[in-house]
Amino acid sequence: MHHEAARLAAVLALLALLSPSDPAAAQATTRDAPARVVIPFLANATKLSDLGFEGAECEINKAGDAMDCQFQQVFLTLSDVVPDTCLVTTNRYQRVFRRQSNVRWISSEGPTGECGLLDVVTLQDDGGVRWTMTIRKDAMRKEAPGCREVGQTSETLGWQNLRRPLPCRFVQPGDLSR
């Protein structure tokens, strides 16, 4: 036990020597490499009963003006067959963001399809591991048949209110073919 404590103290001392205590020195060592950003948890703030959660790992390019993010989602939905069971489904997707300010990034896709659907996602760094994501969709060509009803939708996901009551007693894998 004493040897393990001594070994841990030696490792911590070595880490202290290797990591610069001066933030400017730490920045200088990583200036040439892409920066990694982790967005550990996002829950739907628009619909507090929603059981979908997301997180992301992002790489900021060397110029600091673009961020490529790999998102991972997990959804819990009630089973139509067994009402006390939630189905667990996951999804992975990628988005590229452009820097708008020191704390704000934006990603825009579209317009696409018959309605000219424009999809805009904004990430706001609220400090530390706290992030807010706003997803806005808008039909740009409302005169096309069936597009008048599409309109504009907006949804916010954030780091607050992460705990949700479960509407089920059991969980099982959902459709993994997505």
C-alpha cells in the first residue's frame, strides 16, 4: 500500500513538471495542433419531457475559425407493444461550425428539397462543460405545394435540467438500423 502511494505521488510530480503552469506556455505548446472541445451533455430544454440526449467531440482547426464536431445521440422512446418498456436508440452525426465570436459557433445546411429547407445550428459556450445548442429549421420556398405548413421550428438543447423522470420500468435495445 505504501509503495502504491509513493508511486502515485511520483506520477503526480512528473505530471506537474510536464504540464506548464503558465497558461501562455500551455497555449504555445498547442498552438500548432487542432484544439479538442468536448460537449459532454445536452438535453432538450424546449421539451422537458423529451428523453433524447446528445454530446459531441469537436476539433477546432489550426486557424481557429472552424470546428468539426462528431455528435452522439441517445433516445429513449416508449414501446407500442410493451407500454412499461423504453427502447434505447443511438445515432451519430457530424456537423462543421464556423466561429462567430469567442463563445459562439454556427453551422448552416441548405436550402435543400422542394421547400428549400434551411437548417441552422448554433453552439454557445456557456463556460467550462456548459454548452447550449439551438436548432432552427425554416422553409425558404413556402409557395411550393405542401411547404406552407412547414413553417419555422426552433429547439434548444442545453446543460440544465439533465435529469428526467422515466415513463418506463424497463429498457431494451430499440431499432439499431438507423
